[in-house]
Amino acid sequence: MGEPGAALVDCHCHLCAPEFDDDLDDVLEKAKQANVKALVVVAEHSGEFEKIIRLSERYDGFVLPCLGVHPIQGLSLADQRSVALKVGLDFSPRLASTDEQKEEQRQVFIRQIQLAKRLGLPLNVHSRSAGRPTISLLKEQGADQVLLHAFDGRPSVAMDGVQAGFFFSIPPSIIRSGQKQKLVQQLPLSSICLETDSPALGPEKQVRNEPCNAWVAAEYIAQVKGLRVEDVVAATTQNALRLFPRLRTLLQK
């Protein structure tokens, strides 16, 4: 898996998940062998911050930290060494069944957006069942460096994000997701990045996903758009570098 000379970036993965406790070194080596050039490793909650920072130091220039909190975890200040903040809204019925719960999430999200603006950091955004309100709030708050990860909304809603200059990262689960396939048909390549969301959103349901599978998404996007895989990889890597400027410095180490 992987094209000679073609290097890609996994813009959203969870390598501190317990699924990787036993073989993380092997998983990262497999990613390197597949020409995955960098991994943006995302926190779910503040308890993972230190582990992610240690991982980024151990794999300097390959693993890049993305600190922030999931919408239902409450707000913690992010470490200033982060490459991005992972934030957003999750309006799944089991997590936000009342207007009060949704408003609480909005307030946490707003505070993290403003923190990212003060620190000059991009936002790596979770928006489950909340595509339209997430994009509206980001625009309202003046966010400009934005990645909407695994976006589950309608393509028409996504295009509002495209107009605002936001990026959308596509996971390997696109091969089994009609929604993601329709989304990629509409999104311009200039707005697309790659992700795996490892260990979730892999090519097969309930099978652990890994960063090397970013190639699965790249190959499917190429198929949908009638492009060469290497062109998709080149474009998505350049998009990642535009979104995460510190990637360029770290990758040159």
C-alpha cells in the first residue's frame, strides 16, 4: 500500500486509544512504510494531553499533537505546543437530548474557538449530527483555520463551509458510506484532507483502523473524481500543510 514518492498526512487519529496499547510502534512503522508522512494525533480529553505530548517528542516530526476536548468532556486549557485544537459539537440524541445540553456544548466550543484564535492554532472539529450548527458557529466566531473531520452532514451544508475556506478530512470508511461518497463528489479537491480517525472509521466495520489506511481514502477519492491517486495525495498533503503550517517546519527536521 502506498505509491513510490507519494507522501500523505493523516490529519486526525487517536493513537492514545487503548486499542493501540500493545503494538503502537508496529502500527507507526507500518504507517511509515506506507509513505504516511505525518500523523496529527488527537486528544479526546485532557487526560490524554501528556501522553500525546510524550508521543510527539518520541516521534518528533512524525507524530504531531492536537490537544482539546470532546464536546461532552468540558473545557480544559490546551497546551501551547499543540498543532491544533480538537473541538466541536455532538448533537447525537444520547449526548444532547435537550436545548440546555446543546447550549452547554456551544459555550464550550466558543471558548475553545477563541482560545485557538488567541494562540494562532487551527481547529480540528468534531461535528456529529451537528453539521449546520457547527459551521454556523465557526463562521459566527470568525474561525478561519478549520478542519471538519469525518463530516456527517449534507453536501449542501458542507459547501457553506467550503465557501468559508474550511477543509474536510475524509476517512477510509468512505468505501462503505454513501454519505461520505456523496460528500466527496461535491467537495473540491482543494478543500479535502485525509484522515483515518484510527482506531475508528476503518474500511471494515468493527475492525481496528490504522493510519496506513489513509491510502484507502485516497484511492477511493481518486476513483470518485476520476483522478490519479498520486494527484489526490499531493493535493491533500498540500492542503494539510496550508491548514497546519507547523507541519512544514516539523517535517523538515
